Amino acid sequence: MNTFTLEGWCKDDHAKRALPIERIHFKINDEYHLLLEQAEEELQENHNPEKYVPIDISTMELSTSNDCGSLKDCKIRVYIRNDDQRGQFHLVGHRELDNCLVYSNAVMIDQLG
């Protein structure tokens, strides 16, 4: 299991730029690791820009900083970087308080080892 503590970002519908959130903490287990690798391969083969992998928050030990609060409808966005064609992922969801979009910084899929 891989553990991540990443900077996060919050953006409401009317904001021009996302605002930083102190941290988003979550774990990726072996099952999700495999799903992320499969999504990366699919994107490389089909040349699609992105794919969302549904997740069960209860299996990820998700926690956020006080400036974020609880999240809902979380999923993992997988995409291929243009410069080196390597897959990356980041957590995406909405803040329960006000439904603002929240996402983490991206991580390379091959760093899951």
C-alpha cells in the first residue's frame, strides 16, 4: 500500500484560479494500483485524454486539512503527460461544505512501484 500526503487545490465555479489547500492524505492499495496501471495502458493505446477511476473512500484512509474539510464523490483522474507519455493520477472530489471542486497534486503512476 502506498501512502500520499499531497498539496491540494480548491476551485469554485466562479474562481479564475484554484486556491491551495494544506494537505490531502490518502492510501492507494494494490487493487487501485492495478486499476491505475490498466487505465494508463488504455489511455496510451486509445489516445484518450483522461479516464476516471471510481474509488471507495473508506478503503483509502482519506483525510484532509481543516481548511478543506470533508470530501464527497471522490474519484481518481488518470491522464497521460504530453511531454513523456507517462501516466499520472490525482484525487478529485467536491468539498461537502460548498461543493467546490477539490483535487490533489499529481503523482506518476510508475512511482507506485
